[in-house]
Amino acid sequence: MILPDQKIRISVHKFSSCDGCQLAFINHIEDLLLLNDWIDIVHFAEAGPCNPDAIVDIAFIEGSISTTEDFYRLQQIRQQSQKLVTIGACATSGGIQALRNMADHDEWVKEIYTNPEYITTLEKSTPISDHVTVDHEIWGCPVNHKQLFNAINAWLIASEPEHIYDSVCSQCKAMGNVCVMVSQNKECLGPVTLSGCNALCPSMNRGCYGCFGPARFINGLSLANQFKEMGLSEKQIVQHFLGINSQSKAFLSTTHTLKPDEQ
């Protein structure tokens, strides 16, 4: 194993999000301590260190871009980072807040805020990759902390992080789970969703919600047809796909083939 001569400098930045992916770092502080001899966390406001202008080797980004200030701050982070990694659904696909992209922006603001004239926001909530080059994406809502630390470990030995391509169905089979769609007629996004959660929901006899975004080479239309045979309306099917990762291209393309009813 070849480790760097000096510590790798790391920063963690937050944009529009719930902080859940940052907590994936903090909740597993023991793993961070094991890396203490090789990494130096120079900015992570939620955990303590605060130096947003620091030049770093790796910048982890949580959250989507929702304001003009977000956009310009992201440009600065990209310039001062050797590698930029997006963590979580908000940073990789816009997150739940990107559901507003399908509504009228001005009407949406008026319905929510008493004084909408004080609200400054972009018309859409967008993922980080829409604005800057991203070196690595870690999906999830929240992310799997093991994927975070595996990425850091890979760069410590001058390697590249592993890319996950398997679906939740693959994890279910590996764990011996009985398919909830087959055995209980429950709608489940497992066939089209990236693995990484250890099949959490199917292991609890619940259908997958698609937290980790689309798997590679998915056939969303086939799953949508299966949902139809299970009795779901097209509107219900669209709502399943347009959830946590509503703006991911693979899920969006599936919904574009459907014409949801108004029921």
C-alpha cells in the first residue's frame, strides 16, 4: 500500500439539503478517526472546522443548487478543489426539492411564503453536475457511509473509487430476501434502483422507494407495465418514479412515456 507523503486535505460543503448525508460522516466518526493519520478535514461546518475558502484535494458536496448564491459559491469550490464528489440524491439529481421543477415557480413561491417578495431563488433546483465537472458521484438518501470511506481510501492509495452498477434486486437475491412484488403484490422500484442500501426497505417487507437513483441499463417501462398489471393507475406509477430522484434522466424518461390520468 502506497500512502501519500502528506495528509490529504478534505472539505465538506452544504447546499440545499437536509444535512442527512453530512450526518453519514459524523455518525461514523470512528472510521474518520482511523484515517486521521492520512487526512485533514479543513472545512466541515457541521462537524466543527470552518474554512470554506481552503484549497483541498477532495471536496464533498451535499445538496442541490437553488439560488444564485449557490451557483457562484459552487464555482469557487470547484476552482479550489482537485477532486469534487457529490454525495446524496440532492447533489446528484436535485433531490426532493427538485419536485418544484415541475410546478410554476412564481405560483409555488406564493403558495408557500407569506411574503414571496423576500424570497430569492432560481426557477429550478438542479444537481451539481449541471454546473461544474464532477469527479465522482455517490448516490443515496442518505448515502451509504461505507461508500464515502471507500472513495477516500481509494484515493489514498492512488486508485479510483469503485462504481456501483447493480440493482437493489441483486442485493435482495444475495441476502435471500423473498421478492415483495411476487409474494405480496407490493410495488417496488428495486429492479431499476441502484444498490447501496443493503436492500433496507425490501428486507422490512416494504417496496423500494428508489433512494439510490437509477441503476445502470434499466428498463423502466417494463417495470411501469408491471405496476399497471398490479392495478396502479398511470398517475400512481409516475408518482413512484418521480420521488426522491425525480430529476434523474432514467426515471424522467420512463415517465415521459406515460400519460398520467387526472384521477
